Amino acid sequence: KRKLILDVDTGIDDAIGIILAVKSREFDLLGITTVNGNVSLDQATDNTLKVLDLLGETNLSVIKGADAPLIRPHFFEHGVHGEDGLGGELKDILPSRPAEEGFAPDFIINSILNFPHEVTLVMTGPLTNLALAIKKCPQIVHYVKEVIFMGGVVKGPGNVTPTAEFNMVVDPEAVKIVLHAGFTDITQVGLDVTRHAILKEAHIHAIENPVIRQYIDNSTAQYRKRYFKRNGVDGCAMHDPLAVAVAIDQSLVKTEDFYVDVETRSELCDGQLVCDFQNRLEQDRNLSVCTEVDEAAFLRLFHSIVSS
Ligand code: BDR
Ligand code: CA
């Protein structure tokens, strides 16, 4: 089994990504690391633990990481994910256990060094933990197997500012560190494709596992309404679950390699990914960009995993 670390800022779609990663049984999940993002670090950690409780996964390591972006103030997303970050669904429940001792960037470093060329990192929140890990131990870029992150958009509008996507906007300095770290196998799963991975009510009702069906139905109820209002699409984008799904089956997406940088010093465009489609800057390509997704195949994979 492939060794995986999932790094999350557990909001509604991160939670569904966790469900996919745990239930797929594809991975040897070394741990789930948490980061400030959609909600505070403590809330993201509690949410992660609660989702694992729901799945009966009470032994999986959960390790807390950065409680703020590298240099910027917090930028929460309660408007999308609700006060508690999970659309209110588990708000009256307490997690059955606390997070483990330790700090996520150290956990990431140690795992990569203990299992050279074996660890896949899937990041579905701001990239703060990975940036801190790179700063502390730059060699990890040579020893990680691959990095897959959800974030950014290379063609089309952002979802927080006119040009930028949430995970990039929260901590653009972290994105810059990650993009320039020298990873040889790093894939971006951006809005370009996640906007075409839409979960609709009918897909939710078709889920055979009643606990998961009810959880996803309730936790995404407001999220789907908001998505419809904003985008005119009946359903909601499975941003983070698609990143996990790409780790399970790379053939769900088409990718192309480009040189990509991120804006960090603009009044209007901070967090925007700038993709050098025509190699104007004559730089080496540093990112595999997902350009197309097979939505039907994604939904089939999703259904088969969450139904079990
Ligand atoms: C990303 O932003 C967050 O709100 C979601 O959890 C996802 O990771 C989508 O832009
Ligand atoms: Ca997320």
C-alpha cells in the first residue's frame, strides 16, 4: 500500500476528502496533519477527529500544525463552511480524543526521511505546513514520492478574489516556497478541474452507506445552496476530494507541465497563480497542472468508495 499523509484545514470538502482517503483502503495512512485555513487550527483539528470518529477510525494519528499563515493574518472561510466548518453537522459532538503530541511539519519531515521515496503528500488546505517543513529540512524534496495539492486556478476566475483561489490566497508566501523548492513530482489540482467535479443531490442519495449518506447530505446542504447561488450549478464542487481521488487514480485527470509562480506583492492579485503557458520566462517547468478531469469516472470512483 502507498504511504500517505493528508494535510487538511477541515472544512466541508476536506472532510469528504478524509472519508475518501480512509475508506479507499488504497493507502497506508501515516497520519492526518492539520493546518489553519477554512477555520482555526483547533477547529480544523477537532473537525478532523470528529470525522474520523464517524468512520470508527480512532487510532489514526492526527497531528496539529501551523496555527496561522507564515506572515499574514488569519483568513477564515466561515461563509462557505459554516461557523463550525462542517456545515453545522457535527457541531454538538465532541471528539473522542485529542490530537497526538507533535508538530505537523516535523511529522512530515520525519515520515519522509523514515520512508525515503515512499510517502505521498496530499494537501487540501493552505500550504503552510509543507513550507515550514521545507524551510526546516530542504532535503525532503528529494525523498518524498509525490506531492498533490488542491489549490489555485490557471485559466479562469478565482473563488475568493477575481483571480485567486482560497488555499493560495490564505498563504501565498507558503505557495512560493513550495513552488520553488525543487520537487520533481508535484501536481496541482486546481479550480480548472475541481469545478468539473460536481456532486449533486442524486449522487448523494445514491450512496449506499447510510451513515455517510446522511452525513454528506446534511453537511453539504448549505454549501450546495451557496454553490448554486454563486455559480448557477446544481450541486457542489468536490475540490478536496478530487485531490485525494487523483492520488488514488491519476488517470482521472490530464496533466501538463508548466512553469508556475504565485503573486505575493500585488494589491489585487495576491495568491494568483501565474502559469507560463508559452514559456516566456524560459524557466524550467516546476508543476504538473491538471487541465481536464473525467467527471463521470471521478463520480464512479467516489460512489464505489463511499458506499462501502
Ligand atoms: C478550497 O478552499 C477551501 O475552502 C476548500 O476546503 C478547498 O480546499 C477550494 O478553493
Ligand atoms: Ca480545504
